[in-house]
Amino acid sequence: MPELPEVETIKRVIEPQIQGLMIKNIIVNRPEVIAYPHAGEFCKQLVGQTISSMARRGKFLLILLDSGDRVIIHLRMTGCLLLTPADYPEEKHTHLVFRLSNEKELRFSDTRRFGRFWLLHKDEADIYSGVEKLGKEPFDPDFSAEYLISHFGKRKKTIKECLLEQNAIAGIGNIYSDEILFAARIYPAQPANTLTQKEWEQLAVSIPQQLSQFIEKNRITPEEYLETKGQDYRNTPYLQVYGHEGEPCPNCGTVLCRMVIGGRSSIFCPNCQNG
């Protein structure tokens, strides 16, 4: 599943290309990807509207319209957004196509069909998508050790599992939780209520630092993004521990180990993260 850095990358690639464009038509190949309202109403209300900007909230993307309405998108496991010329070959599993006023198309494809779209009117309460339940953004000015302690300091749950709780911290998934804990030198299976003040402070620094770093590593031009069909911009070459089980730790050379925590795979260094 795309995590915060990937979703931010998509936003940065697509937003400048669609700002100020009008939605001329919408083709719906798979109505089930439109979660609210029903597909017919979704299209009726969007056609003729002009896109003002995009935003990101956690792992969600938002298309903001001049009217104040907003389209909320969650890519889930395999969803992909591409902005293409109208005559560009269509990807397999393309479920939704927005035809824009510059004769380009914003296309949504999704092999597993888990991705979803919601359309909310200006000032309409979002009781549908889950965005309103998200916790603090890692880049918020008041994101701090104290914030983390207030949410997790008394929890017996592992710190790895805590980092994945979207209602506390928005945007972190399995990949970057491993990278964050490695950078902070914290054992992933350590119960949250046993972390020291210093460890909470390390974590509060590591979270935004690591995510910012990977956003920068993800930087890609619109041309490169389209050429790779939105699939080859991720941080795989730069990951320090995730996906590197059995390889030497980049810090100390100790063999990286894997464990399962809360049903999720975790890679860590038993020397650097010796909880």
C-alpha cells in the first residue's frame, strides 16, 4: 500500500498539471470504486466543475474544487493515478477516467479494485471516508514527544503497532515504521509503556525526518512518472532495513532479522535496536 511519502509524491506530480482545469466528462468502468454518492450522482455533480488544487491527508488524496466541493481518494493496495494524453494507451484495470478541459485524462487504475472515491459538498460533514478520524500529521508544528507519550505512553502494545495507528499518527505504514524505528534505534517489539523520555524524543525527531527524507528521494518528474506508469518511483533502493532480512545492517554489519508483530512483518537490527 502506498504510504505517506508515495501519496505525497503523487500529489506533487499531478497537482500542478490539473490545477485550473475543468472536468468535462467522467467515464466509469467500475461503479464500485465510487463509494459515495452513487456513480451516477458522482458524475452529475462533478462534470463542469473546475479543479483548484490537491491536498494530502495521511494516505488519502484530495482533489479540491473551486466550488468548495472535494473528491477524496484512497488508493489502498494497488491503486494508481495517471494523467495522460487522451490517445495514450489505457492501462489494464482502468476503472475511472476524468476527461479534462486540456484534452488530457486523469485515470484511476487498480488491479485489486480496493481503491475508493468519495465526493463531498462544501461544508458537508465527512462521515464516509475516514479522513476525519485520522490523527496528527507527522509534519504538524506541534508533533512532539509529548504528543506521542499522551497517546502511547501507557500502552502495553508494541511501539511498532502503535506507529501504525492512523487515528494517532496519519500516514505511517509497515515500510516506514521499520525505517523510523531503525533510525531511532528502538526495538520494534518493545512495549510502548517501557520507552524512556529520550526514546520518545528520538522517535519524535525520527518520524518527520525519515518521512521527509523519503519524500525527497521519491522526487520524480511528470514525464518520468508517466513513462513508468506511476509504478517505479518508490524508495526501494534507499530503504535501510525493510526488505533486507538476512543482509548486513548498514550501520554495524550485524545480520538483519525478521519477526512478525501484530500480523505484520518487521525487519530490525538486533544490535542497533537491542531492546
